[in-house]
Amino acid sequence: METPLSRSPFPLRGRTYLVTGVSRRIGIGAAIARQIAAWGGSLVISHFQSHDEAQPWGADDLMLLKASISEHLIDGATLTDHSMNFLENDAPDQLMKTIETEGIQLDGIICNHALSGSDGPLGELDAAMLDRHFQVNTRSTVLLAQAYVRLFGGREQGRIVMMTSGQGMGSMPGEVAYSSAKAAIAGITLTLSDQLADQNITVNTVNPGPVDTGYLTEEAWQSVRNKFPMGRFGKPEDPARLIAWLLTDEACWITGQTIHSEGGFARWR
């Protein structure tokens, strides 16, 4: 039977996805959620506003955040949200069990949450610093994948998308804890994809590249613009489109990959 060459404008209609780390309207997580909604999917999002409140940019308005996603939902699609601290050991299982209790059946998860900052170079590291990064960036992602497969792995198809960074593409000075934790995610991708292939669950990891989520100043842009051959910095929508596409039937043959969404970012220039 031939594969159709055209597709519905809503390729995710009737499916539901968890997106973690959806806390700011200008963030990557919110952009992913909006793209999934625009393509017909229902959403469960998680956030942890206490983390953002401690950052220079502060926490976003949660109601406005959810409204920015809801306005893209098609008829019949839904949005629910949960607050979750992935520094807690049982947070991944707790989140998945709560979703199951609510009667929601997940078709995939996008592990977008991350801890950055509170880092340093060799000589300034300590065990607590390293543990925090591995707890949030690595351990919770693997445990979320495990809980997803255990509770929802019997579906017709499944999707797991994890997030890494550009640590394999160039140096990340002063970010030893973060880059090592994110490298572990890229490193485990092929192993997880091999294990889950016979359950028709694809596993891929995305490096979103340098993305302006509100921190890029004109001065900073001018200092790096020669490294971007397309003449602009990354936008949240750039990795969001890739990630949403990985959830579609069109991406059913892609698994075990670490995919870089960097617009030709040339670190060596």
C-alpha cells in the first residue's frame, strides 16, 4: 500500500503529549506546546515557577502562558497543567501517575525541562552542584521515559523526545555540570531507542542550538552575528517545529538520533 503524499493540516489530532519545562511564553517549551496545539494535539504541560522566580528574568504569568497555548487548540483538544519539581526523587513517577489518574492517555513525552546556571569550571565544582544538574537534566528525564513506557507503552505508537545542548559541537566554558548532564542524554539516546523499537516507540534527542528566549542583547548579538550564516539568532519556533514534526507519522522511521537545530551556527568563526 502506498504511503499518502499529502497529509491533514492537523497531523496530531486525537493525540496527547506531555511537554515539560513550559513556564515562559517566550521559552522553547511554550513554543513546542503551541506548535503541537496548532497541529491538532492535546497537551499536558508541567512547570515549576519557583525556579523562574529565582532567575534574573522572573516568573511569567501562568494564566497568560496557558492562554497563549489554548488559543491554538482545535475543537476537542485540551490543555492541562501541573507544577513539578524534578529535584524531588519521585517527581517523574508522581507526574505520570497523576496524568493516568486523570484519565489521560499519553502518546508521547517531550522532556524540555532543564537546570542551568549554578555551575562552574574545574576548580569551582562540588558534589551538590553536580548532583543537582544530573538530578534535573538527566535522572528525571530517564525516569520520565521509564514511567511513560510503563504506563502508556501499549499504545499503537509512542514518541519520546529529549533535549540536549551543544556540548558535543564546541566548548561550553564554565558549564561543566550542565554540559556533562546534557551529554549523558545524548549518550543514552541510541540505547533507549533500541530497547523500545519493538514497542513502536521512537526515541530522539534534539539540540535546539542557540535560541533567544529573552536574554539576547543587541551588543551580544553584534559580537556573535558573524557565526550565524543565515543572519539571525535562533527563535523558539525553530526547534519547536522540528520537535512537533518528530511526533507525526511522517517521522515514524526516525529513532535513535541526536538532531541539531542550529541554523549553521559556526562556532569556529
